[in-house]
Amino acid sequence: MKHIKNLNEFVSEQLFTAHSSGFAKAFNFGASPEVGASGATGLGVQILPDRNDESACPNHDCWTHFGKEAFWNGSNKIGGRVVPKVIIEKSPIKFKISYDGASSGFLLKHANGGKGDTIHQLLNVLTLELNEYLKTVSVKPDVKNIKMEMIGTRLSVDVPLVKVPEGVHYLIARRGGLGHGGDLTGLLKYKGRDGYEEAKHKSGSLTEKFVTVIDK
């Protein structure tokens, strides 16, 4: 315990402490960092229950820009319309993503900013989120045993994960189409790389080809 030499010193220290505390609160020093929708600190994502600014999403990625699952929850709105509900479950043995809502009319994540196939854009969210997760664990996506099910305006994709030697990390890529087979040329660059595996899956009018390789 610090020794207080005299009354004047004691009074001065108390005044300084109280003054410092008020100063810190006024300028938000020492406050907990803002938590974004993904759970990571520093993202500063503000969840707005009703918005209409899809054109502002960087790289046409409104999934991330609007707050991921915290925004795409089946109750918030864009332009007065209720957004689809997206749920992600991940563990060292499985990654699952599901979608329930309007099949079109929203920009979730699309290279060209399209809104005509929102339910299909869920696959872009899958690769984004799963690849981030794969950086943290040594597992391989078992692409041959992916379960993809689309019924009406609902879509779920289960990706089994298989343990690999510690320190080895995989990535996953995909191409496909809704009502057509899609352009698969973007996957050719992965062929021949270490750990390469591929598989094609179909459910209803949705066809997807998945590939996985060791991420180097």
C-alpha cells in the first residue's frame, strides 16, 4: 500500500483520480472495443433493422457489410422487405450453412452485384466463411460427402470436415449455377495442386462443383 506523506498529498491524489476517471469516460478511453457481427473486435458493424443501401456494399458483399448473421436473421429489412435468415454452425467435424427466405431480390454476396439468385449466393457466403474457419483448424473439407438440399426457398449445405496433420490447412472453392451447370473454368487453376479433390452435387435446380486443395 502506498504511503501518504501528508493530508495535502492525499487530497491531491484523490482529485487527480476522480478527474482522470471522468476524462477517460468523456473520451471513451479504456472502454471495451466494439464487437462486430462476426464476434471479432474492431469491425465496428452497426446493425440497422431497416436499410436500403445495398449499392454501398464493398465488392458487392452485403453479407459482411451489413453484419453477417446478426443482420441476415429473417427479421431485419432492406427497403421494407424482410431479409432471408442465414445460420452458420461450425465445429472441427462439420460446417453447416442454411438459408430460409426469399429466393431472389437481395444482394447477399455476388461478384456483379446481382439480386436475381439470392438463394444461390449463399454458396459464396459458404466459401467465404468456411475458408476463414479453415485457417484456424487442421481439417480437410470432405467434398465428396457434402450434403446439399434445396427445397422451395430453403437451402442447406453440410460440409463434413476430416482431421489432417497439425499445421496443414486446406481451402475450398466452388462454381455452379441455379437452373444451369454454371461456368466451371474458374476451378481449373486448382487442378494438380497438393491435396486436390473434387465433387459435383445437385439438388433441385441447383448444381455445384466443389474442389479442395492444400492452402499454400
